[in-house]
Amino acid sequence: MPKSMEQIVALCKRRGFIFQNSDIYGGQQGFWDYGPLGTELKRNVRNAWYNTMITQHDELFVPEGAPSAFQMVGIETSIIMNPKVWKASGHYDLFHDFMVDCKSCKSRFRVDHITTRVVLDAATNAPVACETYMKDVENDTGLSKAQQKRLDKATKEYGKPTIEETMPLDSYMKLAGDQQSPPVAQCPDCRGELTDPREFNLMFKTIVGALAGEESTAFLRPETAQGMFVNFKNVVDSSRVKLPFGIAQIGKSFRNEITPRNFIFRSREFEQMEMEFFCRPEESFQWYKYWRDRRFKWYSDLGINPDNLILRDHTEDELSHYSVGTADVEYSYPFMEEGEYGELEGIAHRGDFDLRSHMEGKLVREGNELVVEKDEHGQPRHRGSGKDLTYFDDQTRERFVPHVIEPAAGADRATLAFICEAYTEDEQPDDKGSMQKRTVMKFHPLLAPIKAAVFPLIKKDGMLEKGADLYRQLKRAGIASTYAHQGAIGRRYRQQDEIGTPYCITVDGDTLEDGTVTIRDRDSLQQERVHVDKVVETIRCKLDEYAI
Ligand SMILES: Nc1ncnc2c1ncn2[C@@H]1O[C@H](COP(=O)(O)OP(=O)(O)OP(=O)(O)O)[C@@H](O)[C@H]1O
């Protein structure tokens, strides 16, 4: 049965995973808050990423598929950077989308999110009728019956041979621009008139210092990557890293998205987990392949069914001007049509674009070459730092600009994918054996916000104390645990199932007799009896089995 996004969003609110930001004031579009359980879940996602990338990385070992062993270090850089960073990187000029507004209902759309279905004169290609609908990677609704009826009517009335074609809104606007009084592309929501497309920079502006003005304008970073590039020299000079090596960080990024949507999938404030991997140019394609495959595997290792994931190579015309290869890890989020996927992470081969931009100035492509963009006086349009960001290889005695492979993931999109994947509805017998519907979040145990719940079966002297003692032992061992002694045991199990707790431990009458408790497994519902003194060790062993 397809999963319902409404139910997932409702569960997230009900159980304290994710709330609308500024909820009591009606919210702030494109911003979300994580509740107590969501905070733990997202922290576990971040930790799983940071641990595999940095903390547990073994620089003496050659991982399968890698050309050699390599080093990895972490950094943490500021959200606000010198505005020159964004000029040299190209974000200042290029990081924008085109948008149109509806003059009637005031809705705002990204031009590339609107598709047109057009009836054209078969001989002249002149448009005869046009209907619009929302077509973006997240949601493809297609034409409504009424829209198709209008197109059919216009075709019939036109009388001459026609063809019907689907094209993006901007292509239609270009085509219509060459005609006298063409059919107007209308708002997909209300059929109102649309404005001409306007450019819209996605970077949030702010003022640094007391005086407002061009000089004090700064930007909230739209990606964490530039923090790694501008610190490349600092890291090489201050640590013992040698090529190949990666610099990674997790941090907030901000994009003034025109149409934030689909819960935390596209928001205006989000968190990225990015790594810049610096290597010799001639080895870069091997490293690209290595990171592409390794990053895909990370998601399936953490419980995402590989049937719901794809690794999609970008087509030639999708590639950014600097990229020689990009692949996206994509997930079939429940808000997408069957067979469609949304980006979780992009792995890009960025060549030497970034380090060169920060040395020389903003680069543009001329034929096969990247060259510094010039202004009307022949001067660099945006200068770089002028600092030497080349790398000297003391083995080969060569100096060169390293190439970069960048796996760029979103912590929120990953959290959303793990939530959607975990959401399960099944039927299980209750205490009396009759089948009951249950909602269970089947989180990978490493990601589950709470790992163990301790329940004294009834409020009885001895049972409560033993339960509380066990709960404290688990906490002291660093195992995120909870304790609940009220309500029917079946109800307590269901509450924990709904938040994805993998193990429930019940202290009952037998505990007082022989010192054993039951450990119930969330997914298999199997119960085993374990001596109370062995519980911490048993839970620890179970969790260790899931280590990635
Ligand atoms: N607005 C956003 N909200 C939440 N996560 C985001 C957003 N934009 C980017 N990300 C996350 O950061 C990762 C790396 O950013 P990147 O610049 O490659 O995204 P992008 O290709 O611009 O994404 P999209 O095409 O969906 O806008 C993305 O794969 C995604 O997980």
C-alpha cells in the first residue's frame, strides 16, 4: 500500500518529530522545527554521516573500490563569509532561479516547475491554445479533464491540422514571444495572468555592522562547500594531510527558495553534510566512481530499501558549467508519482573549478576551457583571493591544482527519507490475541531516537524499583532509553512502536522471583528472557550488530 504523506506529517507532529516553525503564529513558510524525538533522530543521522566519514575513518586501510588509502578531516566554518567568496564562486551572479507571479492569486512559481501543453498549427508551428500545469521533480499532476477538454475544443474550432506538444513554460514563452497575440500561458492554480519571468537570487541578504549599505551587505551561505575551499590552504598548512584527502563539515545553509514545499524536502533553512575530496587530476575519475558508489550504499546500509533508491547520472545538458560528471542519489518519496524520485544527495566531479576560482576569480566556460570572466574593461569581473592554492607533492616534486569530488547531502532530506521509509502500518495481535492495526516506525536501530524502553508490568513494590534501576543502568551506559510504568502494557508497546523504539524491556512477576526480564523486538515481536544483570550488555550487543 502506498504510504500517505498526510499520515507521516501528522505522526511527525503528534509524536514530536517535526513541527511547523512559529506554529502558534501560523507558521513561517519554508522553515521547520524539530521536536524532542526529531532532534534525536536528526542528530543520529548527522552522527552516522560524521562517524563514517571522519571519526571512524581508517586512513591506513584501502577501502574496497578505492584507488588508495586516504585521509579525512572535519572543519566547522561560519554561515556568513566575506561576500567576495560568493562573487568568485559564481553564486553572486549565477545562483538564481527564474520565477513568475500570478497577477490574480499572487502565487509565485519557479518557471522550471511549470509545464505547458500546447496545440500548434501543424504547418506554421504557431500556438493555437495552451494549458499549464505544475510539473516538477516532486509532483507531476498533469492536465485536468477540464484543461484537456478546453484544448480539444480549441483544436476542433481551429479547423486546420494541428499537433499537440508538451514544453517547459520558458520555451513556450519564447515561442509565443515571436507571435502576434498568441494564447497566454495562465496560472496553473487559478488561470490568472502571469508576469514575465524575473530572475531571483536565492541567497538571503543581511547587514553586517551598524551601517546599512552595499559595503556592509553580506549573505547567508547557500552551501557549506565554500567553507572547505577557502580553508584548503589553512588545512594543508596546519595539519599533516597529504593528497588524497577530504575535508568535511555539517552545517546550516539557507536558500530563499521560491516555492518551498513537500514538508522538509525543500525548505529555506536546512542542514547540509558536505565533503570536498582533493586528489590528483589523473586519479579523479576513479575517486568520483568510488564516492558515487559509497554514498549510495550509505543509505541502504541505514535501512533504505535499495528498490526505493536510484543512482542517476546527470545528462550532458544537466551538468553545471564546471562539472565533468555528477550523479544524484534519489529516493522515491511518498509525495512523488510512481516511478519518480527526488534528490537526496549529489556527487559531483568539480575538477579544479573551485580552487582556481578562489585564486584567479570567477570562471566561465569558453569552449572546453574555464577562463576568468572579464568585464567591459578587460579586467576580471570578480577577482579571486590572489592566494596560491596549488598543492606541492613532495614525492613527485610537482605543483598543481588538485581536482575535487564533492558528495553533498542534505541532513533534512536524509531524515525525511528515513522517516518515510520507516513508516509502516501492519496488524498484530493484542494481549487477548485479537488483531489490531499498528503504526510502527521501523527505524534502523542506529537511527532510532530511543533505543530501549523499560516497563514495570504493574505498579508493585519491587517491580518499580527494579525497572527504574534498569533504566538508569541503560542511561549510564549511553543507551538512549525511556521509562514508563502507567497504562496497559499493550498500549505502552504501541506507543514505543510508533516512535520506532527497537527494544522494550518488561519487568514482571518473574523478575522478582528469578531476576529475568523480557526483551521484545519491535519488528519481529519476538520476546526473550534475559537476566536483569545482562540487559545492558545484551542491548549493547544487539545495537553493535547494526553498526555500519
Ligand atoms: N532547499 C533545500 N531544502 C532541503 N535540502 C536541500 C535544499 N537544497 C539542497 N538541499 C540538500 O543539499 C544537497 C546538496 O545541495 P545541492 O546544491 O546539490 O542541491 P540542488 O541540486 O540545488 O537541489 P535541488 O535540485 O533539489 O534544488 C541536496 O542534495 C539536498 O539534499
